[in-house]
Amino acid sequence: MADTFTVGNLKVTKLVDQGSIDQFVANLPDEKKTDVKDVIMALHEAGLIEISEI
């Protein structure tokens, strides 16, 4: 079963393991890490998570 959690009004489903997500986020430029929304969008655009509105 996929790991799912909510952030605000978004349902987030991890499509890869946490280690892959951590590595991706660590390599993001600092300006992309200042807002959680930017991090979530970057993860989604990279295909590491799915997001949907609740």
C-alpha cells in the first residue's frame, strides 16, 4: 500500500521510497526549499509523488 498523507487540502501519495524523496529534496536549489508547496510541486513534476485535492 502506498504511503499517503495530507498537506492542507492536498492528498499526497508517495510513489517511491522515502530515501529517494529525501535525496531529491536534498538536491533541490535552496530557493525551491523555502516553501513546502514548491517542494511538493517539484516532487510531483519529477513523478515521485501524486497529488490530488481533497
